[in-house]
Amino acid sequence: MRSFHHLTPRYVWNRFALMAYERANPELPWLTRDMINILGEWLCSTDVGLEFGSGRSTSWFAKRVRHLTSVENNPEWFEIVQNQIQDLPVEYFLHQDGTDNVGNSEYVAVAQKLPFASLDFCLIDGMARDHCALACLDKIKPGGILIIDNVERYIPREHKTFSPNSRSISDGYASEIWEQVGKELQKWRCIWTTNGVTDTAFWVKPYV
């Protein structure tokens, strides 16, 4: 049975505030406002990036960096986004792999086939997020960043946010793969943002 415990006055306010913000800013990615502001300052025109899960972020990133690889699994959505990124520096892939044996899928393999330490950033915002995050770890350069949207669903924090499904330390990781990712990310600097509805975090890969 679906839970409605998250429907507190705080959550309802945050949800309406988010809806108003997204309606007023249709060109911005579906990430937290704070994360969008941070990335707007962080990204450089020479950066090379990868995103799993296309959408508003695809054209937004592509207008700010040298090259973006984007991976999508929904053919209808792929067509919509493809029409939005004409003449932008995006290499766009459609892979409709099922979730069975997803660790060996063509979807995840887009990251696995990239050269070591070739990415300045990677956004995890599509399917099989744990497998995609794991595949990206050694592809990110020292000083590069790993961005995970809806991160509250997957990685626990000592102090939970107000976003629904936020995981505490006692909840643990959402999967064994997430635990592998999380243990590696403990060595990386983290900036975690929330709007009370969902969380977006990024980790900076250390140089040593």
C-alpha cells in the first residue's frame, strides 16, 4: 500500500515551490536549484561530460561544455530530446536494454567503453543508477565530479533530509552496488543539496 506519510505541510509547500520554479524556468535541468547554481559556476567550456538519462539537462550541459555524451532508454523521449540538441556538441545514444543483467547492458557499457580518467563530470539520472555510477568512477578525472540525482533514495546520510524516502545510516544503501559506490565516494569531497522534495549531490574526485 502506498504511503502518504510524507504529505506534511512542509512537503506540500516545498512541492508547490518546486512546481512554480520549474514552470518559471523551463530551460533548467530537473535538479535542485542549489545544484543548478553550483554547476553553473563549476562547469568550464573545455569540459567533457557524460549523462545517463537525458532531458532538460542535455541541452543545458551541452551549451556550457566542449562535449557531452548522453544515454537514454526511452525511444519516445529520445526523439523529443534529439530535436532539442541539433547543432549542439552531443553524442546521443538510445539503448533499450532491460533491467535483467543490466550490469552487462549496452546502456551501462557506454561508460565502460570510455577511456580511463577522460571525464570532467558524469550525471547519474537514468535507469540502473547504481551500475552506471560504479562504471563511471574510474572514468572521472581527478578534480572531476560525479553528480547523482534523487540521491536520497540510494545513499544514506547521518542526518536525513526532509525529502521523502531519504535514507538514514540505519536504512543502509539501496543495493550492494550502491554500497560499493558509497564506500569509494567516502574518499571524495561531497556537496549535498535538497529542496525538500528531492536531493541532488555531487562528489569531487581527489587528486591522490
